[in-house]
Amino acid sequence: MCRKDKNTTRFVDSNQGRPLSAGRKRTGEEFARLVQILDTLRGEDGCAWDREQDVRSITSYFLEEVYEAIDALERDSIRSVAEELGDVLLEVVFLARLFQEQEQFNMEDVLEGINQKMIKRHPHVFDSPEKKSPERVLEDWNRQKTKEKKRDSLYDGFARTGPSLLKAFQITQKASSVGFDWDNPGDAWAKVTEEAVEVERAIERGEIRDISEELGDLLFAVVNVARLCRINPELALRSANHKFIHRFQFIERELKKRGRTAEQASLEEMDALWNQSKMKE
């Protein structure tokens, strides 16, 4: 648990009674220390494992750490969140170090770049103070981004990697930023029901290619509903995955008490236990 120290603007660990942060100076010092640690580990007398890593291997660890940080956030475990964010930051610094060795750029370039970008993309805060709605801020952000990068399309430079559900969310966000969108979640839901009928018809025809295409359209339509309800569908599906596992493990535990396994149980028996799990929640 964390609480705010009444005498300062710092946060205090209620279990240890010590400040979690000593302000900007210490933050900068600790960050510089992390950079130095990576310099040492990658140095001539450094760690054999760290010295053999490359961009490809660290990218893999980077992705793994990001997912672990998301998991900690979903569990609302403050200590785990702090730890996992540190792990993510480590991979960022590690990657910057690798590119520095290739004489491409260094950590200072990364920090300077993001600082300049944040100031430039927020003129309503740093230049001419002006109150704007979140929607207007996003529109201006995308407009400025397109102008800076001299892109002809909203999707020029759009990353193709990552979970498809998340990419669909990002794709529709971009289209929405220029006004290409449904007016409300209800209108978007009508598209979902339309696509569901198309899926049903494709299943009746039995053509796998058609079924796959129509299911893709259905999922894309569902993403629009989620976005208009201000819900990230990737996180919603992750939550549904966790919920399913939790309920199924309840079934397994209850069956074990009866000296049975899921393979030995009937569908009706498992359905009844599933409903018990839902009631307990």
C-alpha cells in the first residue's frame, strides 16, 4: 500500500515508512545509474550473458516484459507494477545501448527526441495555453504527426506487428480521428448483428475461406463497438481469458473433490459447476 506524506508531495511506502521518490534530481541520478550499469555489463569486463545479447534477443525480452507489466496492472499489484515497469525500462536502456554501440544513436538522443515531441505535440499546454477536449487533442496530435512525418496516408508507417485485436483498435482509432466513424455504439452494434448473419450464412455454405473472412469482419465490427464505449478490446479479451481460466479451474477443483477429472465428467456436470463458479463471483 502507498500513502501520500502529509508534509511533502512525495509518496511514502506505508510498510517501510520511507519516500518512494526524492524528486527530479534523484530520478535523474537513478536513471543515469541504470545507464551506467548497462555500460558496465556490456563492457570488456562485463557479464558474458549481457555481452552476447543483440537487438533481436532484447526485443523478445522487451515484449515479454511489457506483457508482464500489463499483467501486474490488471492485478492492481502496486509493488509488482513498480518492479515490472523497471524491467521494461531496463530493456529500453539496453536497446539504446545496443544502437549506441552501432553508432546509430544513444540514450540521450532517445530522451531528447521524446521530450521535444511531447512539447511540440502539446502546443495547447506549452505554447499557447488553451483548454481542449480529449477528442480535439487526439485529432490535433494525429494531424501534427502526419505533417511532421510527411505522410500521404494515416496508415503510412503503421506497425503491422502486435496482437490483431489491438491493431484493429488502433486502425479504427486513426480513421475516427478524421471523422470516419460511427455516430454511437448503438449504430456500430447494428453492424455487429449484420456481420453475425453473414457468418451464419457462411457456415451454412461450409466454405472455410468465406467463414474466415466473415469472422474477421465480425471481430472488426466488435472492436468498433468496444472503442466507441471507450474500452480497449485487447484488454477486454485478456480479462475474459483470465475469467474463463478461473472458472474452469473451479470446475477442476470441484471434480477433484469428487474423485473425478474433467475428462471423466459429463458436459452437463461441468456446465452446472461453471454456473456455480459464476454465482460465487
